[in-house]
Amino acid sequence: MSKRDYYEILGVKKTVTEVELKSTFRKLAMKYHPDRNPGDAEAEALFKEINEAYQTLSDPEKKAAYDRFGHDAFVNGGGGGAGGPGFGNDFSDFMSDIFDSFFGGGAGPGNAGGRGRGTAGRERGSDLRYNLEITLEEAFTGKEETIKAPIAVTCEACTGTGAKAGSKPHQCPTCGGHGRVRASQGFFAVERTCPNCHGRGEVIDDPCDKCGGAGRVTKERTLSVNIPAGVEDGTRIRLAGEGESGLRGGPAGDLYIFLSIKPHQFFQRDGADLFCRVPISMVDAALGDEITVPGIDGSEEKVNIPEGTQTGKQIRIRGKGMPVLRSRTTGDLYIQVVVETPQKLTKRQRELLKEFNAESSKDTNPECSGFFARMKDFFDGFSVTR
């Protein structure tokens, strides 16, 4: 009996794309899988044909050979030998998805490919997160912080076994201590978590009164955290082995400290640089002055305000910013000047300002004069075109 055309089996054209081919194969494999058609020999035979066709057409080299010579291209390779269609890696990937739909999920993390847990019952403890807020000054200097966190630790009463004192867990009779059981599904053998011991390989008949058989109890632990100078908002510090204790002698997880930095009353941070917004009077801005501003290290910095300073001017103080984490480099401090307009003027102050304005010229307010001169030219241009 001659083989059917692979394109005909899958119901696709020779111009089919890789994405379309995968999608079609997935649908057909799900439809004709033997577990969805128990006892249907025709469906099982068609399922094998679908897989063989996909394994050939999904491989660019095999597809090119098939398009040129048909089934004769693999006459020497056999139906699954070297160079011929067979069960490849892509097929295994698709089948894992199919098994998930049949059995409610496949192997979990650490059990990929049906591998067991190693020593039965031993499980790594979960990683934990602790949020810690510090000040900008503390981020500048670094500090040693003591934290208290509720963490699951090994139960002392049962030493982590989960069994009551005087008893101990025994091997699961369902899986023989492996934590996984094998079941036949059609012509496939599928391995999954043991439903009796839930993958632990052991069962407890008389659980510990203190931990309820979990092998762990929650306690508040005091830990010391070293916060290095230069940390930024969102920095994560890992404390290896300080997370949740593992089950039945398994390794402990890690504790991750997530840092956040409180807003500061004077400084805004951008990487290693600091910015400080400093308001000055109109007179000081016009005549120039020397002002004192704070440094993040507690120092007092003298800053010279040049004559005629405008709002938005930045004055840079080198080396007065934040330290760069694990580096000798330090950022800069930028003073951002804001000129404050006088408010609630007295009668005499108004008179003086009017006198000042009367004595002013284009040179006194060059930016203002230039702007309104350009605006006049702009409107004059409209008048000419009308």
C-alpha cells in the first residue's frame, strides 16, 4: 500500500508557513490522539501519519528533499532512522502540551523531562521578600540594619520530619518512595506526581502536634543586613539561605531585601547626582550674592550667585553628590536657582519699583525686550499678507 502525500495528510499546501504548519499539526494531534479516541485503531494510525508528515515538513532539508523526490527521498533512511521522519524534539515539545491538557499539568520546576526530586521528600524552601525603607542620608553613608521577619524554620519538635516524636514517615506504597508514578496512555508511558504523597515519596500516619506534619513552624527571626553606600531605590540585596527552611532536610531558600528610599526635603536624586532647588530674591538675582546650601554629608557649601542670574540656572558643585555603588566615583550636586517675584508690596516698594522701571532700558531686560520685538514683527507679517 503506497503512502499518502504528507501535504494531503495535514491538509496544507506546499507554500505553508512554519507557524501555520505548527498550528495545523497541534490541532490534528489533539484531535486524533489515542487517549481521546480509545480503542479506535483508525485514529491511532492517522495520528502516526500526522506525526510522520509533520516531522518531515517541519525540517527544511527534509521538506526540500520530499518536495523534489516524494517518499523516495527517504527510502534508504527508513521510517524514523537517520535522515528519515521520526519522533524529534519538536514532537516532544508539542506532546508535553497535549499531556498537560489530558492530565492537568506536566512536570513542574526541577522535574523537567520526568526527572524525580532527587532524594524523596526533600524540597528547597521558598525564597522570601522583605521591603525595607531607608533615608537618602543612609543610602549615602551605608549602614548595618537589623530586621525582624516571620520566617518558616525547621520544627524542633520533629526535627523537620513532620512526624510525631517516637514515629517517623514511611515510604509511600503508591510510588515506592519515588514521588512519581508511571501510567500508560495509549502507546505512551506518562510519568506524573504521585497523588498519594504529592511527590514527597513519604507518608506520615501520625503528624507532629507542633507543626501539623509540615516539618516547619513560623518564627520571627532577627537578621543583620549590610547596606552598602550608594544603593539606589529598588536595589535588591540577597541573603543566601535565610529564606524559608526546606522540607525534610531540603536546602533553605533565600531572603531578598528590596530597598526603597524616602523622599528628601531638599534633594532629588538622578543616579549619582543630586539636585537642590534654591529660591532667591529678585534683588539677589539682579545684584548677585553668595548663599549657603546644605550638602548630603551635612556640610555647608558656599555658592556664588552671579549678577543677573535667571530662573533655571544650574550651578554645579563637583563631588558633592551620591557615591556610586561599589566604586570610588562620586556624583555632583546641582543647585537649581529659582528667582522669586516679590509679593505683598508696600506703597513705598511699589513707588521704588515704578522708578526702577522708568529708569530701565532694553539692556536692563534684554530677553523681555527681544521677545516682544519678535512678536511685533510676527503680527506685522500677518498684516502684510492680508
